[in-house]
Amino acid sequence: MAGNILIIVLVISEPQLHTPMYFFLCNLSCLDSCTVCTILPKMLASFLTGDGNISLWGCIAQFYSFASLTATQCYLLVMMSYDRYLAICKPLHYVSIMNTKLCIRLAAGSWINGFIEMSVFVILISHLVFCGPKDIDHFFCEITQIVKLSCSETKTIELMLTVFSSIFTLPPFIVTVASYIYIIKNIMRIPSTTGKKKAFSTCSSHLIVVSIFYGTLVLVYVVPKTEKLRALNKIFAVFYTVLTPLLNPMIYSLRNREMKEALRKFLKKCV
């Protein structure tokens, strides 16, 4: 939380960071902060008190909030890869294409699409009847666990969930990978070693985060549920619920030279 909030404050307060790349990073930090707030407070309270109770609609609300933010992150990572693609592959057109209006539209579209699409899942869940066991074998209200508790016929819903998960996860992942294929091709054409290193350092952070985030999402929601993977689901879930928001500030921003310089100026102003 401290790292993500610091990034938001720095990007807003320092004019040198008012660029498309840092605008998207600010959105990502805001997204990570919200994601952490949907799961960790309840989880930590359960650890401390031993009371893991949550109402049905409270559980569905937690799922909806978290799933919407996760879907938003899928789209936001695509926008960030598109931004890096333009910066490296089309540098002469970058400023004219990636203007303030387009940045705001892309970010707003990511947030709106994420929340609207997850409403489909909530509508599907609202038609289920819950009358069986009431224990979820997870540390948060994950959709496959909620569906397991229903005593209604769930095969159709499970199929639809798999289809929707694939639709929401795979296309953004494919677009992101395609962007980086073009980016790497262009980087390899740079004659100087210094130029290659600089270009790779710009994109390597984003590629690491994307790999961790999408890799675990695909394993949990898209790959068929074998016994081994079912047992590892909770471990994989930790990667995209807790580890990604923790790593984003460290990998993306706080080791960035411009961000360090902005932090130094900000602290100097405060002092």
C-alpha cells in the first residue's frame, strides 16, 4: 500500500512524470491499492480472530470487486504494452498518437469494461440456489469455490465461466505478447549496445509483471482443473492477489531512474 500510494503521489505532484507511461503506472498503482483492500483486510481479520464468517452477498460483493479489478488490470496491461510499442516502434508518431485525450480514454475504457464484464458473472451467480455446505476451501471468495457451494445444476454455468474467463484473459494476453514481439524485433535492430540495453530496461519490468500476472491467471481459470492444479490453486492465487500488487511498485517504478529523481525532489520539497 505504501509503495503504490507513494507512486500515485509522485506522479500527481511531479510535472516531469506527467507522461503517458507514468499516467498508466499511476492507474496501475491505484488498481493495486484497491485490489489489496478487497481481500487482505478480511483475510487478516480472519487470521487474527479465527472468525472466517462472511455473508453470501458479502462473499459475492468481494468476488465482484476483486474480479472487476483483475479484469481491469488485464486491459490496463494491454494499454501499457501498446504505449511501449508506440514509444519504441513508432517514436516519431508517439507524441501525436498517445496524447492526453487518448490516454484518458484508454484508462477509462479499461476500468469501465472490467466492471461491466464482471457483472455477467454476478448475474449468473444470482440465479444459483445455495443450500449445501457453507465452507469455502480458499482464502477469499473465488468464483469456482462459490459455484461449488450451490445445490443447483452448475454444469452450464461452469462452462460459461470457462468461456468468459478465456474471452477476458486470452485476447489481452495475446495482444500483449504480440506487442512485445514487435518491440523485441525493433530493439534487435538498434545498432548500439547501449541503446539496446536502455530499450530492454524500459520494457523488461512490464514483461516480468505481465508474465507473473497472466501466467497464474491462465493456470487458475483457463487450464483444465486437474487434481494437481486444483491443489495448487490457492498458491497460484497468491501470485495475482498479493504478490503482483507487492511487486509492481518495486519492479515498475521505485527502481526507475526518473521515479528516483522525482522522489528525491519530492522529499526535498517536504523538508
